[in-house]
Amino acid sequence: MSNDTVVMRMYTVYKDPVDLPDVPFAVREFEILPGEAPRPGPLVGMASSLEAVRMSIPPHAGTCLVRSADDDPAIVETWL
């Protein structure tokens, strides 16, 4: 992770991510910093089902945002 002041972390759930062709579902962490676009962080989970991959999302990420029409089609949801 970076040494910059991280304001928030978000966790994005992907279905059939392009960069992981044999993985049905994955969760990636992103860092949110003031005045910057979200920075990709580590992959935090991979699983064969949505329910299973959600288990890798940290408990403090308690708010789920559904994908917006402008999101990449692989994005299922994002947790804050």
C-alpha cells in the first residue's frame, strides 16, 4: 500500500474478471485519497460464487453499492 494518507478503502466485486480468466468472482481493494482517482490495491478474494467471494470483504466495509450503468460490465458491486 502507499504511504499517502488514505481516506477510505473500497472493495469492488468482479464477475469473470478479464485479468483473471479462470476465476469466476474476485474482489479487489482500492485506496481513496483526496483529489485523486481510486488506486488499485491488492486482490483480496477469489471464489466460484458471489456469496463465497463476499466472505473475503472486510467486515468494516458495510455498505454495498450496486454497479452503475457506466461501470465496467465485469463489476458486480462495490463495498465501502
